Amino acid sequence: MAEQPQPISPVKNFFAGGFGGVCLVFVGHPLDTIKVRLQTQPKPQPGQPPLYSGTFDCFKKTLVGEGVRGLYKGMAAPIIGVTPMFAVCFFGFGLGKRLQQRKPDDVLTYPQLFAAGMLSGVFTTAIMAPGERIKCLLQIQAATGETKYSGSLDCAKQLYREAGIRGVYKGTVLTLMRDVPASGMYFMTYEWLKNVLTPEGKSVSDLSVPRILFAGGLAGIFNWAVAIPPDVLKSRFQTAPPGKYANGFRDVLRELIREEGVASLYKGFTAVMIRAFPANAACFLGFEVAMKFLNWIAPGL
């Protein structure tokens, strides 16, 4: 069971989660760009090599062809969305924990923490789905050399003009399929690791920075181990031309399995895992620092 030294505050979780999300984007966006380009690269013609042979080849070609700025293509959308998204994510987790407590000092079991984490995944989808759609389109646009969208706002306007709100929210079901179980794993693993890493006789709230970084980074890896297959389907579906997948993710799944095999569901695995540890370590460290600050300035909130 996880130790909870003080009453849970969803409001504090909201603000601290937003700060943690900003930390995550700055650290993790370059490898997110690599991940999306690997997941969405076209199938090579017979006898032709693929556009990217792997994570490091994609990184090198992006850096040589577009410079460092190429690694941060599409970052405006997640930066604009990530603060409220992670704020809502951590708020949902805090609320999920609060709803399962009969008394403020009740200690939750790990299955209860998993359930609270899944609730956070539901909460974030409304913000996450359009942000992911815009981000993916901008990332693959930079790789193809086309300039259909001048930026995040222009992309959103064009999507809305072409297909209405459905065009902006394309991929929502797949975002839910990715984030609900993955968020449960994310938060449960982080709480478990914090308890495991807390020295005997010490409070989990006094955990050192290196241990917080380790717990947060490993939680990110567990999160993406669950999330990668639906994330691949989501990236393909969100960047496909209108009408290509009439039956949604089922058509995407059938096409991928038929043409590229089961292993295609783990495209971008290396980039995801390299990104997952530092990005999520930064996220949880930012969250814990912000939470301590909020506890200091507003202990009764």
C-alpha cells in the first residue's frame, strides 16, 4: 500500500501537474518528433530502402536536414495543450484517489491507485486528442517537405474548415484506448516505486531528487510499454487522408498487420523508450517541486 502523509488536494495536483507537464515537453519533444516520423513513414517501394532505417538514422537526417529546430517541430501545440492537459491529468488522479477514500487519511491500495490513474486518462482526452492530431500533422509535414500548415493555429483552422470539430478531434477513441490503461500504469508504478525507494523510517515526502527522477523515469517506461500499440494506430489514423480508414482503428490495425506484421505495432519503440525516462523523470520532479511549493504557500488549500 502507498503511504499518503497528508490529505489529497486535487486543486494542488492541478497546478503542480501543469508545471510538471511543461517540464516533460521541453525534455521529451525532440524524441517525440522522431517517434511520430518513424510511425508514419510510408511503406518503401519494392527494392527501395525505407525513409528511415531506425531511431538514430531518423534523428541524424532530421538534424542534418532541418537543424535543431526540426526536432522541435509542432511543439507549440503540446506546449499550449500540455499545461492544462497535465494539470487536468494530475487533477483527475487526485480526484480519483479522493473519491476512493472514506476518510482523509485512508491509504489506498495499488489497484485503487491504478483506477485513479485510469480516471486521469479519461479527463485528459478532451485536451489531448486535438493537440496530438495537430502535433502529428506538423511533425510529418516537416519530414515530407510540404508546407500545408504554417503553424499550430493554422493547422487547427484548416482542420475545422475541412471537416468541422470531427476533423480536429479525429483519433479520440484511440487516444482513450491509449491513455486510460497507460495512465493507470503510470501513476500506480510511480507511487509503488516511491514507496520501494523510501528508506526505512523515512517519509515518502522526503524522497531525494535522484530517487524521484528514477521513480518518475521508470514510471514513464511502464506507461509507454502499455501505450505504444494504440499510439502507433493513433498516429497512423490521425495523419491519414480523409476517408482512408472508414472503419476507424480496425482498418488501421488490419492494414498494419497485413502489410508489416505485428512488429509494426511497436514502431518507434526505441525512440519512445529513450524519451520516456528523462521526460517523465522531469515531469514528476517538476510536479513534486511545485507541490512542495504549494504546500508551503497554501497549506490549507
